[in-house]
Amino acid sequence: MSYHFITSAKLPTRHGEFDIHMFENGDGQEHVMLTVGLPRAALDKDIEQTPLVRIHSECLTGDAFSSLKCDCGAQLNTAMQTIQQAGCGAILYLRQEGRGIGLTNKIRAYALQDQGHDTLDANLMLGFPADARTYEMCGAMLAHAGVDKVRLITNNPDKVAYLVDHGIEVVERVPLVVGVNDMNEEYLATKRDRMGHLLDKDFNTAMHLNK
């Protein structure tokens, strides 16, 4: 499915000013890109000038309500701050709540988690895949910003693989382990142990400091 650019504007935030860009597909599904210093630095050959990029899926409970059940809000805010400090980068904010199952089903999954099931099994019990997200919109969004290589802020190797498979050079994977607390320790351990997220050293250190 193809995505096309709709409009953009300035967006002042507590982390600094971004340019906010709106994209939409033929079904009216919207996605957002925040940028700083682009497309100016996208053609620079030095790794220090390669844009920092975060692919972040919408999480209303974490991003807006500061939920402690996940690390999403902390990841978003840290990525915004880090990209502002770097002076060159983008956040691709994808409207696929609950790993693509939607907000209502995400809360149904939360109810199953309250009964003792982990985040992966909860999705499976509802008849959904462990992760229903797609990333086909990322190419069009990055192309609009003039970006063909990135320093990707992620713990998820699937995001690295997707970009590489679609012609985006991932110069560096930048870990992002923040927001670790007693309420989301099992959630993060599930992402590490069952979903392949690269959390071992940084996650163990964060849990040790948290305790």
C-alpha cells in the first residue's frame, strides 16, 4: 500500500522544535514524522551526521497516560531529546496501537496480563499474531526527508532487517533501554526472551539500578 505526504508544520515541544509531517494512505490511515535538521544532513558521509531515526508505534497508554506497564513513553521522550541534541534525525510515529491490534484489543490483552499471561500469549489468546505491525510506510516517509541511511534507535532487530531489506542502510543500531521499573520487568523480559529484542546487558543493568 502506498503512502503519500499531506502537509507539514512547525511543532514546538518541551524537547525543542520539530517539523511535523503528515502522511496518509488510500484508506485514510495516517502516520506522523517528526524531523530535525533534515534533509540537510541526510547526504553527509560521516557517521556522526547520519540521521538518528526512531520508528515508534503509537502507545496511548504509555505515550499519553504515562503507563508503567511498558517502556513506550520513556522511549519516545528519550528519542525526542536525543534527536534534538544530535541536531539531525527523525521519529516515525506509526499509528498501529498495541503492536497493530488496536487500542480496545490492547486493553483486552491487558486484562489477560492481569490474570498472569505474558504480553505475547495475551495477543495469541485473542487470536492475533504476537506482533501485527508492518513497516511499509517507513520507506516513503524517509524518502520524503531525503534519508537513505540511518542510525536506528531500537532494540528490535526486525526493524533493522526491514529497513535493510527495503534499501535503507542502517549504519548503526543505537540501543534504547529506558523506563525500566518493577511493573514492566516481565514485559521487557518477554520481549527479550520470546521476541528477540536485544536487551540483555542494558536491561540487566537497568533492573539492577532500579532495585
